[in-house]
Amino acid sequence: MEKFIQVVVDHDKKKFHVESEATGESNYDERVEKAKNNGRDVGTFRSRLDTVEKTIDAAQHEYKGYSHTEESPV
């Protein structure tokens, strides 16, 4: 099973979560879609970077004013 780094962004709470070992079975895409259908302003994408640390640094640069959280918002 392919593992990848996935980022979940919560625009409502100005937070982002980086999942280091996401898989297709993690269902983050489905969870985010469900949250959007419930009125939440959230998004998700797969990181093209090779480490969690680089991904967190890039997300902090991209999402100014957002904080990193260890717990997924969805």
C-alpha cells in the first residue's frame, strides 16, 4: 500500500495538519468532502515534498497566520 504525506487545512480555525503516513484507506479526501458538505471550510492535498518537516515549513509559509496541529481537523 502506497503511503504519502497529506495536508488537511482548516480555514475556519486557521490550522493545518500534516499526516505523515496517509494511504488511500485513510479516507482524508472523503472526510474533507463530508466536512465541506456540512458547511466547513476545509481542504486537503498530497504534499510533493519528501519529508514532514519540509511540508510543515512550506505550509506555514503558504498559510500565514495558520498553526500546525497534531490532530486532524476532520
